[in-house]
Amino acid sequence: MTILQFTAILFLGALLAGFLGSLTGLGGGIVIVPLLTLVMAVDIRYAIGTSLVAIIATSSGSSARFTREGYTNVKVGMVLELATIGGAVGGAFLATFLQASWLLTVFGVVLIGSLAVTNRPNRLTVGPLEPDRLTRSLRLNSTYPDAGTDVPYRVYRVPQATGVMIGAGALAGLLGIGAGAFKVLAMDQLMHMPFKVSTTTSNFMIGATAAASTGVYLGSGYIDPAITFPVVLGALAGSVVGSRVLVRTASPRVRMVFSILIALVGIQMIVKGLSG
């Protein structure tokens, strides 16, 4: 394989990753890491470092449009991100000590586990469904556009969701996936935010989460410009297209893409990790 072919494959794969990451709120890492490790035979630590840089580009490319359109709940994103960043730095440091096979297996298990929670017939039930003091004091309730009208919604269980975000940040730094899966799950099922609002707010958050842990991989030498450059360009272009599609796509379709993608990638990564 020539350098030109290698670069072209990376760009096209990242283009798809950016599109799906923007559409589902996952940040593209769940496609970029398997692409580099399973298809291009790149060490998973370099794949994670590259993915984190691409996630920053993906978040920047799509979150601006979502915010302008009125889908993103910026206040919720800022509150939850404070907890996520701490976990992200810790996860990144841990990744530099774990074996590659362990990282691959954990990657797959995490995605399959999030799929099981996503497809629960009912939303999670954790205590009474009442607005907490933090929601009221910060005025986190908001609206989002749908069919030409602004639909109001309420936000619940902010303290519980903050705890989930610490774990999500740790997984983001450890696996380079942006932790969009768990952020969407927490906001959609635990906080009872509309699914489109959850995905767009996740897109807004994952850039900061990735930036917090990227420095650890950069300092350890796990970010290669020859790999990162085409991946970032492709992911950025794909995220712009995905953001345009999302605003015209029904939530059940978005949820279906979300579930299928996690299942396929999770199985692949588990098999790769167990086979060494």
C-alpha cells in the first residue's frame, strides 16, 4: 500500500466517522479507533490519540450549527463538562499503562453495555422525577425547535448525571471515543432530555472532553501527524454533513443508527482484544 492510498483510506474512513459521530452524538471515535486498529493495523494507543484530536474537530464542526439552530442546551453541557474533564485526564493516564489487548476488550465491552442500556423498553427510574435545586437555580430547562415550533422540556437529576459524567470522562480518556454514548444515555434516560437535545449537547461537550485528555497522549508520543492530519480533515468534513442531516432526521431513526453502530463495533473490538 502506497502512502497516497493509506492517506486516502484514512480520509474516507474518517469522513464516515465524522458523519456518524455528528449524527448520533458519539464524536466519531467509535469508528476511527476500529478503523485504525482493525483495518489499518495501527497500535491502539496511536489510534486513541488520533481519535481524540479528530473528536475535537468533529465537535467544533457540528456543535456550532446545533447551537445556532437552538438544539444544544449549553447550560447543561457546561455544568456536566466540569465533571467530565477530571475523569478524562485520569482515564488518559491509565491508558498509557494498560496492554493493548486490554484496551481493545474494554472498548468492546463498554460499547455493548451501553447498547443494552439504550434499548431498555422504559427509561431509567432513579428516585422521584422532580426538578432538583440545581436545575432551578441554573435555569437548565429550555426548548428545542420541532416542526416550526419551540417544544419545552424539563431537566431532571443533575447531581446523579454529574456522577455518570465522571465515569464517561474516564472512558473518553481511556478509549478515545469521546464518551458520547454514555453522555447521550445519561441525558436522554436519566435526565429525561429529548433525544435530539441529548445528541447535540453531547456533540457540544465531547470536544472539551477530548482536549483535556489529548495532552496526555501528546506528551507520551502517541499522536502521529501522518495519521492524524487526514483523519482530522475527514472527520471535520463528515461532521458538517452529519449536522445538516440530523436536524431533518426523526429521533427513532437516529436511535436505530446509534444502536446498530455500537453493536457492530463492540463485537469487533472484543474479538480483536481476546485474540491478542
